[in-house]
Amino acid sequence: MDTASSEKTVDAGSGFPSLKIANASSASLDKAIVYLEEHAASQSDTTAVDHVLLVRKIDRHIVPIALAAYTLQFLDKLDLNYAAVMGLNVDLKLVGNDFNNAASWMYIANLIAEFPTGYIVQKVRPGKWLGCNVILWGVVTACTAAVTNYNGLVATRVMIGILEAATAPCLMLITGMWYTKSEAILRFAIWYCGLGIAQMLGSLISWGFQQVTHEALSGWRIMFLVLGCVTAAAGVWALISMPDSPMEVSWLTEAEKRVAIQRVAVNQTGIKNTHFKWRHLRELVLDPQIWLLTSLIIVTSLTSGVISFYSTTLIRNFGFSPARSALLNMPSGAVSLLSCLATAYLGHKYDNRALCMTVFCLLAAMGSGLMSFLPSSQRAGLLAGVYLVNMETVTLFLVFCLTTANVAGQTKRVAANALISGAFSVGNIIGPQLFKPKDAPQYIPAKIILLVTEIVTAMFAAALRIYYGWQNSKRDAAEKKERERGYMKEVANIEWLNLTDRENKTFRYKY
């Protein structure tokens, strides 16, 4: 439904859509505004709600589960990295490019699965869908302990790639439902800290299981078994406790639900609408911001692939033992975690996420430069390079944040979330293939490619900042001109009419 027809669904006297009229085009109404009218409450009910305490209550029910899910997702990616130095390659008789191919197959499956995921997430309850997928990928991770050859490893990685496809789109959608744009950056940062936590935990877990000797099971098999069980347990927690939307939870009073909905109206991105609109998809394909965001994710995820699959191998190739290599990879996690928190603080304080991306990508490029050009005798400098490269990981959570804040219209929004997640998979498919066996142990060509991509990522981030600023300035000028001419027409409750960011001329982009 276009903007002009949207005006017919609004009862200007009440300030809410008239359901009697809106039923003719109910697909255009967000479920939140329908809920508000059907559960009308007195003003005193909502004024008694403490907003600070309400946000804390929301945090308690969402942030820990999101952090656990994202930590386990990255831990599940990193476990293959650690297993490689624990004897997996030898036990499974992997040769040539087998390990790289197994790593890439997971992301190929993830990329393919993202397309139906975008549709499914709009239709189902995202919290329940997330929980089911986490349980199943935990089961498959545990089953990895039983694989005996390359084909079995590929089969389990493909299944994990399919099941993990739901994680980022669900978390992005849920975060956008509950938090304002200014609040969201900190929540994105907290659950994205799961990457750094996974790196540190993974290093300790790998070191610990390398100390385990068992006649029947090698250390890496026990590691997969334990991590799979922990992941499945976390999935049960998510299935039971992760909220699907403010309208459907039992732990908020009616007044608190109304306030929770009204708080996020300022986002103008809506909360829930299950009607699939092809027009939103057409707009998605033609939207320059989507392709800037997608390109940015593809180039930055090349570095993420290195962090996920080759950081421990690189450290081992500096001349350290497998066990010590695992421990020396722990600071990588600390750098990722601190970078996320620092970026969230700076991005919120100065309201400039794209600039933060640019700066941190350039710092990561310094790390790639150190890895590429320092002599092998300078092990401290080489380690510093590995650690600095982890600064680029903030790009992904900032793109999640910008996508959630700047893409409106429910179909366009969930499709954009899936596309961004798919773009991350593209980079991770390519990333492991850069490390060719013939380039071992230094892998200089791959390191130089990373240096170039990190510089390109910084350039894309700067271009995104310019684009958003230009769009906002153009809309401000158009609105000013319409007001001066007296043509400006207010549309009541425009934020709940399932309009895209391009259809809604009152929408302004965050950058």
C-alpha cells in the first residue's frame, strides 16, 4: 500500500487507525498498532510505568540469551580452527585443500539457507525459531565427534551452516522490536561481544582438551561432544525464554506492553507484520544503501574467515607449540571484545557509527601490514598483527546496527537482515580459500589480500556515511520546501503503516 492510500486507514479524530476501516487493508497495519487499539488503557496506566526499570526488565529477558546464542555460534565456528591443531586433520586423513573446503562448505550452506530464512522469520515467532535452530545445531555439533572422514566432516558442517542461518536475522529482528535506535547499538555490541568471549573461551577449551588423553576418543572429539551438549541446552533456554514480540510476552503488564510498543515508535521501522510484500523486495534490490552494506560485509568477512579458521594456525606457524598457540590466541578475543565495547561507546556518544568503522578498519589494516611484512624472527610484532586484525570485527555488528535502524518495511527489513547475513557467508566462503597449502607456513599472499580488503572496507564505510548524510540533507530540504509552500500533510501513525524507509519521507537515517 502506498503513502496516499495509507491516509485512508487513519482516523484523525482518535489518532489511531480505525480497525473497521483498516480491515479493508489490514495487511498494511503493524500488529503493534492493532494491539494498542484492541487493548486500550487509560493514560494513568502508562504514566505509572518507570521507563528505566522497563528497559532493565527487557534487557534481563533478551540480552543474556542473545549473548549466549552468539557466543556459541562463534564458538562453533572456532572449534574447527582449534580442532585443526588438536589432530583433526591427521585423524580424518585430510589432505591438500580438504580443511579449507570443509570450512567453506559450512558457509555455502549458510548462504543458501539465508534466502528461505528471510521469509520464514517474517512468518513465525522469531524467538521460538531461534531456539529450535540452536537446539538442532547443538545436536549436529555433538555428532561431529563421530565423524571418521572428510565426507562426514563436510556433512556436519553443511547441517550446522543451515541451522545457524537463523541466528543473526532473528537477533536483529528481536533487537529492533524492543529498543530505540540509540539504545540498540549497546545491545548489539553486548551480544556481539560473544565473538571475543568465544575466542577466549575457545582458546582455554582447546588448551584444556589437549591435556585430555583417552583411548577411545581424542581430545577434539570430546570437545565437539561437550560443546554440542552445551549448545543444545542453550537452545532449550532460548526456546522457553526468548520473547517473540512485546505483544506476546507474559512477563509484562498491559501498561508495560503499551509503553514498550510506544517507545520504539520513534524508530519508524515497525514491530511485526506477517504480510509479504513483493514491492518491498523490488525496492531492496534497487536501494543503494543495501548494496553498500552488502559489499562492506563481504570484504570485511574475509578477515572474519581468517579469525574463525586460521588464527591459531598462523600463531602455531610463528614457531609455537599447538597448546601454547591456543593460549596465545586468547588476546585476540580480548581485542574483539574491547573493540566492540569501545565502538558502542564512541558510536553512541558521537552518533557516528560509520566513522567508527572506518577508524577500526584502518587499525586492522595496520595489523595485516605487520603480519605481511615483518620478518619471521619478530614474533612479538607478528602476534601484535594477529591481535590488531581483530579490530575489524566491529564492522559486522555496526552493519547489523545500521541495517536494523535504517531499513523499514517489514518484508524489506527481514529480507535485508537475511541478505546481510548471507553476505557474511560469501566472505567466509572465500576467506579460507585464500590460505593455500602451497603458501604455508607464512601465507604472505593471503595476508596482503587481507590488508587490501581492510582498506577497501574503510572506504566503503566512509561512502556509507556520505550516502546517509546526503539522503538526510535531501529529505530535510524537500520537507522544508513543502512546509514553506503549505503542501506538507501529516499522516497520523505513519510509523505503524508498514512503509519502507524510502516510502516514508519523514524517515531519517542513522549513521
